[in-house]
Amino acid sequence: MNLGSLVVTFYGHATFGLKIDDRKHWMLDPWLDENPACPDRLKSPPKIDTILISHPHFDHIGDAVRLATRDDALCACIAETAAWLRKKGVKKTLGFNKGGTADIDGIKVTMTHAVHSCGITDGDEIIYGGEAAGYVITLPSGLRLYHAGDTCVFSDMKLIGDLYHPDIAFLPIGDFYTMDPLQGSHAIRMLGSKVVVPMHYGTFPALTGTPEKLRELTADISGLRIIDIKPGETLAGEVDRLVTA
């Protein structure tokens, strides 16, 4: 598979940067400053145009306000989280909901279901942040990415596969807070994606799932490639080419 002009940079945990057509920079689930997996050189990323947030736990939204206000970036997420971001001074938000598709500069973003909690830590309070979600991102080239956010495996992943046929799936496999490699192997079978990027593992001691175990459990799936991107690496050109960001 050739990514064309798309460049994917892994910042660690569940945070990814997308450089699209050499002109647009997106960030998915921005957590940089306090992210122990994020290399120091990546904690101040290039100017961001759009921030996509799966849910507002600290390890997915920690740097959203900082980057959005720094760059006047658009924050796209579920409606309740968007309302909280506006209260925190983010000027450009797009609050939509599951099943909906937003067109952002010619890039289609469809919000999908995820099974996870969604409280926002705001000072000493935990407030309602809507629901956790995932996203299917359809690029102008037709390439489709699925970022599952934080979730356990759920049977409607079969519908996501049937409806959107994601080319690349970014799946959490760490266990404890999300699905583990066993559940991830079932997710892969339902989605039908032939390229999978594991995420949300190894950052904390409790996140014990590994890409090696996921490979073991999916060894029978013909043509499947599990790309274990390390923090600071970039996926570009052919999907199996890794370079240092």
C-alpha cells in the first residue's frame, strides 16, 4: 500500500500527527508535554490546522487547549467536549456526534462508536464529556484511516468494516483501560483492515499488551501487516517504510 503524500508521525501512546498533501497538519488525541512516551523533540510540534479528539481523558486531550490556542487550530470532537473546550478559550470547535460525517478542508471525518468512559478532569472535578468515540478519516485520495480511540472490542466493528473498509486501523491493545491483543485480534477480523498500527500500550506498567502477541494471534490472516511504529518514527510512502521524524 502506498500512502501517497500522507505522512503519519507517532508521538507515543495514542497521539498521531498527519501531514496531508504537504499542506495540512492534523493531530489525533494530542498528549505531548506529560506523555512519557513522547520524545522531547516532538513536544512542540509544527503548526497544527486541525485537532481530532476521541475522548477527553487527560492522555488524549492533555495538550489540545495549548495547541489550539497557539495555532488557532480547529478542535473536532463530540459536542459536549467541544463545549468544554470553548469554555477553556478554544475559539474554533466543531462539535458533532456518532454516525455524523464532517467535511474539514475536503477531508471527511466520520465519528464512530467506541466503548469507554468519558469524564473530563477539570481541576478537582470530573465532569461529563459526552461519550468516547472513534473516527474514520477519508482523505481526498480515497485512503481511509480508522482511529479507534480507547475501546474494548465490540461487534459493531463489523459494521465499520462493512461501511467504510478502512485501509489502516489504529487500534489500542494495552489491556487494563482498553482491549488487549486477544480482543484486538477479533477487531482486526471484523474490520478487515490489512494494515494495523497498535497503540495505547507500554506507556504505563498496566498496559501490558504487545504487538508481538497481536501478531501471534493474527498469524493466520493472509496479507495482514502489523506495523509497530515507535514514538518518534514516521510512516511515509510505502506503508512498510519507517523513518525517524
